[in-house]
Amino acid sequence: MSNPFSRNIWFPLAFAIILASGIYLGYNIQESRSLYHHIQPGKNSNPIEETLKLIQANYVEEPELNKNYDQIIENILSDLDPHSYFIPAKEMQSVNEEMSGNFEGIGIEFFIVNDTIQVVTPIPGGPSAQLGVLSGDQIIKVNDSLVAGIGISNENVVKKLKGPKGTKVKVSIHRAGQKDLIDFTIQRDKIPLYSIDASFKIDKNTGYIKIGRFSGQTYNEFKGKLAELKKQNIEQLIIDLRQNPGGFLEEAVQIISEILGDDKEVVYIEGRTISKESYKALNGGSFLQGKVAVLIDEGSASASEILAGAVQDWDRGVIIGRRSFGKGLVQQQFPLSNGSAIRLTIAKYYTPSGRSIQRPYIKGHGEEYNHDIEDRYTNGELFTADDNFALAQQDTANEYFTKVLKRPVFGGGGIAPDYFIPFDTSYINAFSMQVFAGGWVQEFIYDYFNKHSSQLKKYKTFEEFDDKYQISNELYQTFINFCTQTKKAQKVHLANEKVKNEIIFRLKVALAKQLFNSNGASYVIAKQDASVNKAIEILNSKDYLFGK
């Protein structure tokens, strides 16, 4: 980028003289005024505070310093470590809602299709579900104002539908097969943001629970789902932590207590101002004897790594997937006076064997740190089954050993799995990327479901749907025609057999979500998932080594 202050060196001599005079005059003014406006530093003052006071006292116009505070704070935090960061006041509500596990609104998942708000699913137990809003409904008006065909954004939809508990909003809905709009007056309420994405029995004795994040309600959700699975006589459990970014440490510790127990150490933290503090599993866990498999990948971070690390260090279960993210820093949130907050790293955490999971970083080089997953892709780590490849990214100079089987484990770069599952890119090409990134599958299925819901609803359970329903070649070709004619897709000739199979699979998953919410979609996915199938194979094996 060119320098906006650079000038041709052959500027007129007169201008140079005037410029030099101006500099000298400004210097003299600064010198004389400093006698009267110098800020005397106190014992606790610092250059930042002094600079702000000098600007406030001397700047030529009334400074709008409040606008600059956010950027100043961001710059300070970014130079500390990759996980200390600033939360602007305008984002605090959504951040707190996500971590607390609820928000206030009408309780729907939506997707904008053809400039129309489409209900993906009403959240179970929410006010929309209780009034009879259905998957596939289209919201045409909100409080008698048209919201379809006007270019409405996701952000504006949220603004119109969210609101304080007890307030009401009128929505006018178009439903397939109905000539007139259906009006609902919905009283907003607290809507749970579930952190358990799915839970079901995947074979005759194996339960599956997928945890999306660790919020303030995750343990209660997990305990309830585990109790339901135990009633179905499961003897082994798969805990799916893939793409789980973490969250509350305490929630992870409580969940581990259900499978570990006996007052065993789960994790300990230590920092400059924090003495070593150990977190131990509570006694009386409800799944202390069954076999356990934990699924992780490069998106599993923080609390997810604490859970996986404790399971691995105590040889309580098998870890399957790919090397985890590598975040071993503990953050605490501190509120600021203007409604914003900072999340500041206060300690590091260590697994029971004493290893740190945090991968290396250079202060002030956040961009390089954030490209780590991309680097794993380009250097081939995500695709090779060579265990040494993942271990090479860890601190192998410091070897640790598991508590029971005395297996070697390493820190400094995430959790390396016991069994590696490569990342599958066989179906990715220029055509499939258009289809999947554009959300064309969901858009097509919403319309298809509206027209065929009566036939599809003959399937009463997602197990029956997965077992008996197949995407026909005719439906696949109808979708391809939608891509080419409606979406003007390019490079359709790249729709090879692998791409075709992936599209068929995703069409079925999208239909399962319309019929049975995310639980149904997750079941269809899990039945064909390489990591899940490997977990079932290991759990059912007579050579399974792990246990209490």
C-alpha cells in the first residue's frame, strides 16, 4: 500500500520553507504550553492513562475518546495471548445468553429461503411449539408488517422476534396446503439454548451423546440424557466432543464425575496470581462401570480437552478422531463500566498426568496462531494415520504416563487420539462446494418437505426413517435440475459418484431434521460416521483395554 503522506521530493522550495516554519512554530507552542498543562504522574499512573489525560486536556477539539477505548483495549489484549479478548457492550447480551443456556424470544430455528423466513424447527417446549407452529411454516408478516420479499437479514429477523419474557408478537404464517395466512399471537418466554445436540441409543447396548458446548446447563442436560439411555439398558457410551469449542470448566468436571468418580483428579489450574487448584471428580457417578469412547477433532477445545484428557490419563476410555485444538488457558470474564467486558487468561490448566495441552504461541502473533488448523490441512496431518505425525506437533521432550496402564502421553499441542480417523475430502470439488456452501440442500428440502410432508410423516421414529427411507434417483435428479436451473450451478460435470452419494446423504439428513429435529438428523449422520463406527467396533471388541 502506498504511503498517503509521501510527497514528491521536488516540491517547491517555498512550500518547504513554510512547512519547516510551521514545524518550528508548533514545537515552540508545545514547549510553552507544557509549563501549564503537564500531567504529573502519580504513583499508579502509566503512559496510557497519561496520554488519555493529555488528549482530554489539550486536544484542539472535544475528543470522542469513548469511541477509541474498544480498539485500545483490543490492542492491549491481543498482545498478551491468543485467548484474552474484548467483548463490546453490544455483544454482551448474546454472549451471556449463550453461556447461561437460554434467551428470551418465541423459540424457533429459522432459515431465510428466497427472501422468506422459513421455520426450520420450533424449539421443543418453547412458546411457538406450544401454539402449533410447524417445521416448514413461512413467516410472512410480523406485527402486520411484511417481512417476506423485502430483503430482510438474519439480524433483523432476530430483532423482530426476540424480546423480553411476557411481551407478545403477532406473526402471520403461510403453511403448505392452506390458502390463507395463519395468525399466531406468541407470548415470548425464556427459551433454552440446549448444549446437548443429540442423544440416542445407536445399537443394542451403546448410547450416544453429542455435546455442542459447555454452558451453564450442560451438566443437567447430560445427566438427564444419560439417565434416559440407562433406562434403555446401555452398557457402553460414546461422548462426541467434535467441534465443541469448550465453555465452563465446572460443567466438564461434573460430567466427568458421572463416568470417573472416586474423587479422582480431573484437572488442575495454576497461574501467576493463582495457586495450584485441583478439580476432582465427585463420588457417586451414574456410569462408572460401562465402556466409554470419546470423539475429538481439531475443533475440540478447552473444556472438551479437559474431559478427553482426564478420560485418557485415567485410562477410563478410548479417544478416537484427530488431534484436538490445543487450548490450555483458563479465562475469567471481568465486566467494564461501559457495559463491555474482557475475558482475561488467568491460569493454565493441566491434565491429571501433569501435561499442559496448550499449543505454542508467540505473543502478538495471533494471526499465525489462528492459522494452525489450516496448516494442519496443508501439511497433511488431517489425512494421515501416522501417529507420529500428530505426536511431532506435541512436546515429546516432556513425556507423561497415564495413571493406570502407564501409557506414554504428551502435551503442548492438544490431545492426540488413541485411534486416528482421517478427514474425508473425497466428495469436495468445485461443484459440491457450490452446493454445500450455498445451503442449496436445505433450501430444496424445505420446499420438498412442504409438498410431501403427509407422505413423509408415516415414519414414526427416526430409526424407522433411517432404516426404510431412501432418496430416489428421481429425487436426486430433481435436485440437480434445481441446482442448474434455479441456482445456475457451474461445473455440474464434476458431480461424480462420490459427490452424488454425499448429496443423497445430505438430502436424507435434511429431511430427517425436518421430521425429527436435530436428534433425527444426528442419528442419520452417526449411522454412517467413520468415527462413530470405529468407536462401536472398539467398544464391542474383546480386546478393549480401558476401564475403571
